[in-house]
Amino acid sequence: MKKITAIFLLFISVTFLSCSESTVTPKLHGNVAGVVLVDGSGDPVSNALISTKPPTSSIVTDNQGRFTIDGVPVGNYQVTAQKSGYNKGTVNISVREDETTEALIFLTKP
């Protein structure tokens, strides 16, 4: 009888311990789309290096100075554009869930 009671208590203990619930919080994402222009003239800056802080990814602008970064975790970022022959340009943005945040960056000549 003691053996059956011990087995029963062991079974109940294992059952309760294995029923713990763990919650996984999904990561929320948005997108960043922008354009890099020369300050003053408004000409597009192609092949400018785009980076974010905190880091997400680094890409370069297309021939129209445009760029897109998809799947950026929700939060606040600094987006920086740089290209040889220009001073860096930086803007602050807030990425929101399932939205595309626009970033307009102007570069100046030294």
C-alpha cells in the first residue's frame, strides 16, 4: 500500500510540475523606407551606405537615392547615410508594428 501511495504521489507531482505555462512574446516588426538627397539641390544620392543604431542591417541606396529595410523590430532608431565626398546625415525614427516609417536624409558637402 505504501508503494502505491508513493507512486501515486510521484505521478501527481510530475503532472503538476509539467503543467507549467510558458508564454512566448512575439517580436513585433515594421519597415523603414527612405531617400537620401543632397542638401540644397535635392539631387538623389546613389550608393550611399545606410545603417541603423541600434544595428539592424546595412544597405546602399539605389539610383534614385531610395532604400528600404524590411522586418525591423519595433522601437526607436537613428538612421545614418554616408558616402565619400559628403558629411554623414542622421535622422531619428520610431518603427511601429506593421507600418512603414519614412526617413528623409540630407547629405551636405564638406
